[in-house]
Amino acid sequence: MIYNTNSHSDKCTVTAVASNKTLDAEVMAFHAGRNLTVAVNKSIKLLMTWNGRCFEGRAAGMDFESAGPAGIHSARGIRG
């Protein structure tokens, strides 16, 4: 029997739309196709929602976009 597990990376990149700067962020919560919550610089919590092509959010008067965290798929047999 093979066990399949799907998870996501604990880091992702977030882009500030106006300045086109990319930031590394830590994923706090992720629901594929719905929402993404990240911590930028371990001090700013950013809530992002899925708009059909990417996650977008707003904080401190700035707009941010992200493709979300990378998916991790693994398959394991019964003996490891």
C-alpha cells in the first residue's frame, strides 16, 4: 500500500505591487485556492486571498501579491 501526502513549503515570496520588490515571508496558514497568511520579517502579519490567478493582500497602504508556497508531494510505501 502506498501513502500519498501533500503539504506545502513553510516559506514563499511576496511582491509589493507598486515597487515590484520581492520579500521572503514565512507561511502561517495556507488553504489552496482560498487564502494565505504570511509573516513578513517576523513582524508584519499579511492576510491574502485568492483572486483566481494569485494571492493578493493589503497592509500599511501597500498592495502585495504572491503565487503561494511551493507544494510538496511525497509517496511512501508501507515499509518506508
